[in-house]
Amino acid sequence: MEAHKTLKNMRPDLFYKVDIIVIGAGQAGLSAAYYLKKLGIEPGKGFVVLDDEFAAGGAWQHRWDSLTLDNVNGINDLPGMGFSDAVDTTDTTLQANTAIPKYYELYEKKFELPIIRPVRVSEVTARNGRFMIHTNGIQFSARGLINATGTWKTPNCPKYPGWEKFKGRQLHTGEYINSDEFVGKHVIVIGGGISAIQLLGEISQVTQTTWVTRKPVNFRKDEFTPDAGREAVALVEKRVREGLAPNSVVSVTGLPLTPAIEKMLRDGVLDRKPMFKEITETGVRWEDGTTLDAAVIFWNTGFKHTLDHLAPLSLINDKGGIELSGRLATQVTKDPRIHLTGYGPSASTIGANRAGGAAARELIAYLKL
């Protein structure tokens, strides 16, 4: 791409100036880039997208091998090009970690989006009415910013008392490859989300497991209607508009009682234990003194939004959140030149698409481009 060729010839102490920088080339970032171009912002000179991966695909390329088109939760079409245009969606055995990156790669090429990779943004500062984007390569300067960094790079792994004593293995969802590595090892699986339950089911087929969650899981028996989905997103949106830290949509909606989950309930795999009090050298201990020995503690406790690079801008308030405004709650109230997509109500795959369009339109209008 022309932008990439230009950057190769620049000195590293110079700042490449554009109107808008998009950070992240996952679903939210690609959607924003598509709309910026569609709305007349020139790729390369008007905007660029910075991505810290070596190839297209965002976080999807790092998902575990057993996540296939048959059991993946939520693949939504990017604007202007359907997933089925790039992948044979009737082949449900296709791995998500290859099918979706292929889709993103074809998407980037079709719309000639100015993706620059691999570039890792270390921090964003403000100076003289512009944002200075500091990276491990070329530096950038922009008038506006759309942050679409997602959560995959920031696993949430609560350090319970005794964490450092455990002599077995501890890992997080993002490190999981497949169940083969756990054969013959008692695994404590922690977490009540979709990933935790899917991986618990997988691991329980090859070894002994114990399921632990902080609170009981709400398995939803009724049909999840579009109206129910909108209500759930509205609750998350209300929080970020009030400046509170966002909850996940699934924490509001509960989990669907699928045939696979019903079988796990019948087989006793989902015999939930409450959260333990501490970790010991050989396992865990509960409040009542009960102990359990295990070889592996597997934390499926979600991810945090990757926002450390925005710390110099002091966006987080005393409530621990970022107050957002705008049509789809993507615009930072404290500094309207910044939009957060894939955050809060736009964290779902379908929400990220809509948020990309709203952020592009509102930022262009605010900057009067």
C-alpha cells in the first residue's frame, strides 16, 4: 500500500501526520476503516490503521483449534462483504482461527484499507491540539483517534491468596491449545462464560475436572429474542454513559441451554463448586476448610479492555470507567476527538460493526473533515 511504502522511507524520529488514526484491525477497527473510506477520508493521507499483529485476523488467529464454525459464538459480516463470500460456511468443521483471518485478509485487500503492521502502540499523548501516537516503529500524529484494541491482549487473571505457592500449572483461556495437554491431570476450570463451559466440556472428555465459579450461572431456557438482545445491550450502554466500567453482555443475558450444555448437566460435568478462598501448593482450599488437589488451574475469567496506551490522556474517572456519549456510546465525553469501539455495548461482533460506522461519522463531523 502507498502509505506503507511512504512510511518505510521515513526517519523514526519524525511523525507521520494524518487526520485520523485507527488502532487495531479486528472487527471494530476494520468496520471503522471501511466507513472512513466510504465517507471520503483518503486512505494513507487521511487515515491509517495500526495493527500489532503480523497478519490479518485480529484475536481470532490465536483462538484454540477446537473452536470451529460449528461451535463458535457469533460471527457477523463486516460491512460491504459477507463472511460467506470468503469462506465455505457450510463446512462447519473449519477452524475459526484460520477461517476468520482468511476473511479479514480478503476484506482488507478488497477495500484496499491502509493497514500498517506489525506496529505496536506504546502510548498516546496530546500536544498542540493533536494526538502523538508513539510506537515501536514510525511515530504518528493525528487530529482524531478511533481505538479498537479489543481485549484479547489483556487477560483478567485474579491473583487469589497463595497464587505463587501452587506447584502445578496455571493458565488463562488465551493460552489454551487443546485438551491433549491435560490428559491424566486433574483440572480445575474457573469461570462461568461461554468459553469456560465449552472448554470444560472438552477437557472433561479426557480427564477429571472440577468446575468453579464466583456465582451461580444463569442458563437461559427461553428463546433469546432480538428484543431481549437489545435490552441487554441497553443495560451495558447505560453503564458507560454514566461513566461506569462496562459489564459484559453475557453477564446480563445468561447462557443459552444448548443440547451440548444439557448433556454436560446430565453427565455431572457442570456440578458447580463455589469460588475457593485460597490456592495451596497442591490445589485449592475453600472457606470451610475443604481442600482439593489438582495439577492444573485453568482461569477462564475473561479479559480486560486493552487501554493502557491511552493512560497519558487520563480518560478513566474516579468510578473506574470512561464516560461515553454519541449515538452508540463510542465517543469519549471528556475528549470527543476520541472514540472507543469494541468497548462496552459495542464489544459484541454485531455491535462492533455498527459502532465503527457511528464512530467514523461522528468523528468526521466533529473534526469538520
